[in-house]
Amino acid sequence: VLSLCPDENLAKQCPWEKFTGEDWCKLLKKQPLFSSMCNWDLLDGWDWARLLAEQPQFAEFCPWHKIYSNCWSLLLQSQVQFAEHCKWRSMELRDLIFLCRKQKQFLPHCRDVLIDNNSAGWLLVEFPEAEKFLPEYIINSMGGYGWSELLSARPEFAERCNWEKLKGSDWVRLLMSQGIFANKCDWSK
């Protein structure tokens, strides 16, 4: 009832000390007038991302170090002005992909996020133009699974592929969708 009708008398009787960070997040998203009562220390990174996505005026209270990978993805989808606070190197690639579906201008940060040897393939499937931002060593280190995923969707990357990295299940995955690569397979393995 508090979040629906901010009443000063009711506010005085409220046991604010019992609120969790999530409680504060939910309340302030609907009733920002209660911010003077908030214990900001209770909010975690997820709470901050959700709150700032809807109420960016509370940024002055935010300890940016609390916001982590998927939280940044959520926040920056709607509040791009906070990108200057993002620690891109702590973001995982899947979270950057999720973010870039809404805010493609962050695609150049793919060179700064955590990328394993197969996830570069997923990035290039969805955003082939990301190739110009990825360091060469990341593409060269892609494993067979990453290559099979990428070439299944984007055969135009075939000339960059190290075919020897593909193993049995990688070939099955690739040939099911792109039979044109059968001549690249070493059938003796």
C-alpha cells in the first residue's frame, strides 16, 4: 500500500529499518519521493541497475563498483549515459550481445569484454560487423564448436576458418546446415 499512496503519516510509522535492498528498489521505482528515507547501502548491483533504469536521478547515490556484468547490460539498454561508469572488462560476452541487440553503438566494446574461444563465434553470428573490432588472436583462438556455430549461420567466414579445429560433433553440426563444406572435412578422423 505504501508504494501506491505516499502518505506522510503512514511514512512516519513505517519500519524503514526492515527494508531490504530489493524492497527499496521496488518502492523507489514507483515512489521516488521516499528516497530521503532510503538506506542506499542495502542495494546490490542488480537493485541499482533496475532502479537506475527507471529512475536515473538516483545515480549520484550509486556505488558503480557494485554493478556487474548482466546488470550493466540491463541498465545500459535504457540509460546509455551511464556507459562511462561501466567496467567493460568485467562484462561477459553474452551480456554484451544482449545489450547490443538494443544498443548497437556498444558493439566496439566487444574487444574489451571477456571472450572465450567459442563465444566469438556467437558474437559474429549475431553481429558479423563485430569482426572489425575483435583482435585477430580471438578469431584465431576460436575452437571447433565456435567455428561450426559461426559457419552454420554465416558461411562467408569460411576463408578465415582453421578447419583442423573442427572435431566430429562440430562437423555434424556444420554439415547439417551447410553441406557445401563437406569437401573441407577430413573424413579419416
